[in-house]
Amino acid sequence: MRALRLEGPAPAASGPLALVELPDPEPGPGEVVVAVSACGVCRTDLQLCEGDLPARHLPIVPGHQVVGRIEAVGADVGADRIGERVGIAWIAGTCGGCRFCLSGRENLCDAARFTGWDRDGGYATAVTARADFVYPLPAGFDDLAAAPLLCGGVIGYRSLRVAGVEPGMRLGLYGFGASATCVIQVARYWDCEVHVCTRSTSEQERARALGAAWAGGYDERPPVALDAAITFAPAGEVVIRALEAVDKGATVAINAIHLDRVPEFSYDALWWERSLRSVANVTRSDVHEFLALAAEVPVRTQIEVVGLEQANEALQRLARGEIVGSAVLAV
């Protein structure tokens, strides 16, 4: 099989992924082999390739927004699953027996493994996955459009839950990339009043087109106090701007696996029972719930399609902020 593999972290501009030929994967017990048709390019992939996210296994094939069809199954997996169209998301496996797993918080499992970080991901023509960590996909999305739902969409949905967002609330979104594009559609479906802060004027315009009541820059404050906010930009300064914009008792959820830093800030921004929470990974329940909701809304993804061999170029453009919506590798 063909794959784009990371041997060691390096700047995206240097083209850190090498195109390699690898043996065709074989499924182990409880696993499936998925023939990949599409894989989204995520900022987490960029952070892994550049070393902002420390590597846990090298060499590694990145990619955790994988769409394809099951072409082989291992022991303990029914042969009737062959041909099933499935998605593979960030969470690749958990122990299933710790206090976190047993309380519905498998995203916090100490033994959790992640696609494209601990085990090879979808920047390849085929990939193995645990059969209990792949997801049937709604018929309303083609393969390319479905890929961004499996990370940006799902982690955005979890962020809404962590932030305590309910229908009719005033919600702030700080940053407006692929995840926020999914979040605003769900929030508007819930009749939330959405306010967007992003440095890009084109993203501000896109936010208004998707139903934002207001859009401005990071140095601007929304015209109303927010009931909740979600930050997407990997910058601690943006987190503080969101905290300063929310109302008493509100929560700011940080949708990022890596931040540059959290700067010193006045306790007044946290006073009045405001909360600051991180969003760590997702659960299988998150994936199932969001895919069903995405089909109901329906959530529409904005994608730029590139070939598998152009993964380095996609990462470079993502680093420069040139991707509109999500880049998706057509495998």
C-alpha cells in the first residue's frame, strides 16, 4: 500500500511526510482493514508533524478523519461487515475497564490510543482499526464531505457539551476554521445567537453567511455578554479574550490539543463563577451522537480536495492559513 509517513518532526515547509510503499495491512483479532477513500487534514496533524504535539510513536502515518470501506476482518469480527462504509476518528482504543471508561469518560482513559498518533492513520490507501472504534456513516454525506465531520465536527460537538450550550443561548466562537464551521451550524439549528471573533475578514464574512449575529476581530468584544464561548485558535491570549466576553456563570471551553501559552490575566475575568475548561479528545458516544445530529441538521462541510501525494502541500497551506474550510485527501 502507499502511505505518507512521518519519520520525525520538521517544519511543514520542509515537507516532513515521505511517500512510502508498505506491506498491505492485516487485521488482528477484533480489527478490520479499511480501504481508505478520503482522509481529512487536521491542524492536529500539522502540530504532530511540526513537533508542537510530541510524537508518541515514530515512524507514524498521520490522519484521523478517515472514510472508507471495510475490506477485511480479523478474528471475532463478523464477515458481514465487509463492504460496510465507515469512518475512523481520533480515538482509536481504550482499556474499557478503568474508572473513566466505566463512567462514560473514555476520552480520559490513561490507556487510550489515538489514530495517527499511537497507531497509523488515514494518509494511506489502507488502514487497520479496532472494529469497535469504527462508525457507520449517514447516507446523506459522500466520502469527501464526511471526512471533516469525524474530527472537527465531533470535537466541536463535544465542545458545545463541555461549554454547557443549550438552545437559545448566546454563544461566542473564537476562531473560525473547520470545527467552528460545523459548530455554528449546530448552534443555529438550536436557535442560538452566535458571535464570532476571528482575525480573518473573509472568515468573518463566512460566519455571517452561516448565520452569525455578529463577527469581528480578536481585539473586539461582542456587543452582548455571552452565555458560553468556545475557543479554537491555539493561542492562550484568545482564551482570555473569550473569558472577558462571557457573562456571569458562563463557561469558556478550549477546543485545542495544544496552546502556545496561557498569559497572566486578572482574576476579575474569572470572578462571578465563570469557568474555564479544556476539551480533551472525544468518546465513541460523541461520534455516534454527532453523526446522527449532523444528518438531521444537516451539517454541510466546506472542503478543498487534494490528492494523497499532495499531503505535504496541504499541511503547508494549512500552516499559512490558506485552507478554506477543510482540506481532504482523495485517496
